[in-house]
Amino acid sequence: MAKEERFEKLYSQGTLNVTEIWVDKETGVNYVFHAGGYAGGLTPLLDREGKPVVSPVLNGSLPTRNK
């Protein structure tokens, strides 16, 4: 049985300079990942008030999205 992945990629932009949004399926916290060249970084995605963006999580999975 395959192990369930904890993180799910919600958004991706770019090829050489990549920006992605990932969500933790256990906590719902969203993260921004940016990579350019040999450097990269990951940080929580914050709203206007400086609080982490949290997506709803139902039983360890995200609600389905329209693609």
C-alpha cells in the first residue's frame, strides 16, 4: 500500500524561476516555495494581517477543486 503524501501542490509558475504554493494536508497551512538558480526557500503563506493562510482539511484531504 502506497504511503499518502502529506503535502499537495496547489499552484506552480515558471521554469527557471519557480514559484509554487503547497498545502499541508494535515494542518491546512499553505506554504510558498520559490527557487531560482541554485537557491530556494519555503515559507508560510501569510494573509494581509500577517496570519498563515489555512485551507479547510477534511479527514486528511483537501476539498476537490475545479481545474
